[in-house]
Amino acid sequence: MKILIVEDEIDLSNSITSYLRQEKFKCVAVLNYTDAIEKIKMYNYDVIVVDITLPDGNGLELIRELKFIRSNAGIIIISAKNALDDKISGLEIGADDYLTKPFHLSELNARVKSVIRRRSFGGQNEIVFNEITILSEQMQVFVNKKEVILTRKEYDLLLFFLSNKDRVLDRESIAEHLWGDEMDLADSFDFIYTHIKNLRKKLIERNCEDYIKTIYGIGYKFSSGG
């Protein structure tokens, strides 16, 4: 899962980034409004953590821009301001949650996970698709009630497929989801095939139907529709 952190306090930005990376999220941090706008226009994120007060703009304006471009990212506002008006304004224009500084990083982590579950899977910790069951808090996957041991990339790939069932996903979007902004440095998509091949093999070994369909020349689709 990819997170964009928009926070101008360098120490706080570094602390958030380091903590969430330890939680196995892919994190990108920017320190101002201008760089944030550039990022959201170039890449897709699962969650965006944004401070209201930025040196060259306003976090509320960034949220409005996200809604204008129809971003599917979950949005968490962080701000030193504890005014009710700020909270109401942020939530009214589309933010999912609000944290007032100072806050514990563990609390932010919990809010991030909650937003991801709520947006992608209706808030459920237990995600069920036919014979596949995922316990998202524990990061465990079961097929026909038998656990399947996946790498982190394979797990992220399975979640990405399940949150986009019956949609054709091109190789570029899959690569960006798995590798984040660093995907720009890659010179091929061969690694996507490897991860998908390994994921498919592990699921089928547990007698799972092969839901991953190859759409030749485009990418892949996760579907039970044949």
C-alpha cells in the first residue's frame, strides 16, 4: 500500500515515514504544497496524510484538488490546530479522518489501516472471496481454511487484485502499486510476471481456482467470470 505524506516539519515527516515503512507501507514524503500537487498528478496513492498548514499553500486546497481529479486515495488530515472549524471543513470536502498534533505514531498507523479497510473492503478485517480468506490485521491468507505463506509483494498484489475485482489492471498500474514512485527507474516489467506467477502457483497449490486472468497486450484481471 502506498502512502504520500505531506508535512513541512522535517523531523515529524521523517518520523512518520520511518514508522510507516517499518509497518511495511511504501511511503513518499514531500514538504510543501507544490511538490504534493506534482506527486498526486503523477502517481496514485492508497492514503494521503496531509497537514493543513503548508509553507506555500493549504492542505484543504490539496484535498479539493484530489477530489477534482477524482483520486481514490483515503485522506487523513494532521494539524496543530484543534479548531472545530478546521476539522469540519476537512471532513466536509472529503477527508476521511483527522488527527490533532501531537499524536502517537501508533495511532496514525491505526487510522491509516482503518481508512484502507474502509475504502477497499467496507471496513472489514476479514476479507472473503470464495475460498480465499484474508485477515488484514494479521496479514494472513487462507485458501480452503489452509494458510498460504506469501511474500509481502505477493500479499500486496493479492489485495490489489481483490480491491479491483473484474477490472483490467495494466502492467504500469500494478508496477506502481508494488514499487511506488521508484518504478520510474525500472527498465522492464518482467518482475511483475514473476510475482504474479509465484502468487498464482501458491494459490493453486491450495486448490484455489485460478482467478488471475491474463489480458494479452494489456495486463491482468482478477475474476471468477471465466
